[in-house]
Amino acid sequence: MEYDVFSCIMSSPRVVTFRIAPEKVAELDTLAKAMDRDRSYLLNEAVEAYLGEQRRFIAMVEEGLEASRNGDLIDDEEVGRMIDSWVRDKAGPDKAVRESA
């Protein structure tokens, strides 16, 4: 039932064809069966997730370009410190304790 509601909300769905490896089709079908959905539903969800990620990326690039135009830049040393902190955070507290000993 939910799928029927979703398809009514969409304006004039269009058929799109593309080439995909048979193994991926088999995997889609396996997932669809496990989720009690059809292949089309999963592909629509995947496309929506992809488009959302691309919109987010473009917005971040535009934000960075605007910051650059405004002179709000970060020098390479600050970038290095930021990356180092991310690596330390990902390593976790145990690793940080061992490195400082």
C-alpha cells in the first residue's frame, strides 16, 4: 500500500533504461525480496539518495567558493592541524594514550 501512495505522489513516472552488471541485478532482487519491495522501488531510493548527496556536495562547494570570494580562507598549516585532529579522533582514546606515553 505505501508504494502505491508513493507512486501517486510522483508526477508522471518515466521509464529509464541503462546497462548494469547481472550480479548487481541479482543483488538488487535479493534485497528487494528481503525487504518485500520491488526492484524499481530500490532503484528509486538509490537515485534519490544519490541526488541528495550530489545536492549536498554542490552546496558545500558553493559555500566554499563564497567563503573564498569573501577572503575567509584557511592556510595549509591549519588544514594540517584539522586533519591531524580527525586522525586522532578516529584512532580513539586508547591509541592517543599509547602515543603520548
